[in-house]
Amino acid sequence: MIHRRVERRYHGKRCRRTFAETAGTALDRRRTARDQVEVVVTLLAYGCPIQAIVAAFGVDDRTVARWQARAGAQSQRGHEQLVQAGRVELGQVQADGLRVRIVGGGLGLASAIAVPRRLWLGGAVSATRDRALIRGRLACVRAWGPVQGRRLCTDGLASSPSQALRLCRTPERTGRRGRPHLLLATGLLIAQTIKRYPQRRVASVEHRVVVGSADAGAAALIRTQGRPTAVITTADIERLNATCRARRASLTRRRRAGVHRPATRDAGMWRVGAVDNCCRPHRSLRRRRAVAGSPVARWAEHTPAQAAGLTDRRWSVPDRLRCPVPGPGVRRRGRRPQWLLHAARAAGHAA
């Protein structure tokens, strides 16, 4: 029920506490008008530079950076709640990384995508392109559950197949003592696309099957890719990497300003992934829709989240900001209650 109509606060029946309408969203405790915050975050999500936003709206660049960080954290929590908890059948997964120049050095950004529904699964950012980055990229794929029958296509990095083998093994529980044997999942196919650049141009492309049979995985690749022939490729994730560069002004190849803080680069990755999953329709996912009384069928556009069955409508960037998701924790204000103090003292004496 509504506790106060002036501030739009509510009173919970179970917790018996009051909370604001924007609790759990990216707009919580913001003094600026919500419309302005939503417009600024929308411009950031589609690649508008921060300098242009500062000049147009007259806000401080540090304020825009805080809005960007909060929007990125909101997108990450929403991705974990909506996408990773959906348990969508992945089918074929493509994983790739890109090298980004920042102020004072460079960093590696790696991500993965489910090919049948063009669903972005998650990513990882690291200062170096090492095993930890590859393992963090493949961990988001492993978090979806069992890996039986999955097809994984990676780039030409040498550590990609080895880290994929480590994460795709499951322990065989026999009830005996000692460490159980690790077995590969049945129907698993791990392939690799190796590109050679002698003079910064693609001279040759080699397709290699690391785990599985090429003949057995050909039919699965045809079914998941929607092509008449089976192709081991990372074209879909590379296209998403190009979208990530276009929609993040700090990641363009010839930019005016680079990334300074780690929180900014992480927030930008989750923000672009959330917009691509829920807000941006893909041409390859459109479906024919029959119109009553008309012989001509129309096309209905769908986002990856709609194609995966995670939502029934196309979201906007303000919808993502207004959607409440559970946060990492709420800081308690004031004195702690007596029952909690007594419980802490009792636990201390027992220890």
C-alpha cells in the first residue's frame, strides 16, 4: 500500500518498512529528474560521447560517470536475474575477444553469444589477455547448466580450447574416496577458427575440431546456424564486438578520450549487452505475422530476449532502468535492534 503520496513511498506488509518507488533500480536516490537521467543513459547506450552530453545538458562529467556506473550495475544484476536464470537452451555458442586501448595501456574484453537466438551470455574484462580472461568468458557459458550437446566455437587463441575443456568436464561420483575422475559431456563439440594476419589482413582461415566428430557436429551446426552448409565460424560474436565498439565511444579505434577507470569499462560492457538482448531487434530473428483480411504477411521484429522466451515484449532503455532487481545489500541506518544485538552476543559467547 502507499505510505506517502508526496514522495511515492510504500509500506511493506511483510517487512513492515517503508521504501521508495525507485528502490532496487538505477534511479534510486537520484536528485536529478528521472527523465533527464533516462535520456542521458539512452544516449550513452547508443554511443554518444560523454563530452557531448556534458555540453548539451550542462551536467558535470563525474555525474554522468556515476549514472553510467549505476546503469551498468543495474544491467548486470538484471542480466543475472533475467537471462542467466532463464535456463535457455543454448545450442551453439561462439566466444571471441577483442583488444582495446585505454589510457596508459590496453585491456582485453571477451564475451560469448548463443547463435540460434543471438543472445549475449556475458563477458569478462581483464588488463591482460590471459587464461583468467578466457576462463571468465567461458564461466558465463558454464553457468547455464549441463553442457551435454553443446557446440562451442572459439577464436584462435591457444588457451581457449584448453580452458573450455577444463570447464566442460564433470566429476564422476562413484562413492569412493579420493578425487573423482573428470569426464567430458556427451555430444560436446569444441571447434576453433584460426585466422592468420601476415600484414594486418586476413590471409588464411583454418577450421579445427578440438573435441568431437566433425561429421556428427555438421548437422547440429546446420540446425543452429540456419545455413544450408555447416560452417565453423565466429562471425556472429565478431559482429557483436563491432557493435560494442560502435556503441562505446571510448572503445573506438580513433577516439578522443579513452577509458580511465575499471568501473567505467565494466559498466559499459554490461550496458551494451543488456541493450542488445532486450532493446535491439535483430533482423535474423524476425518472423512472419499473418494479418486478418490481408493477403500480404507482415514481419514482426523480435529481440534476442523475446526469441529466447525470456520476455513477451521489446524493452526500452528506461524500462531497464526502472525494473527493480535485488541489489548486493542495503546499508542499515540508525541503531541496530536489540534482538540482533542479543543474538550477536549469544553467538560470541558460544564461540
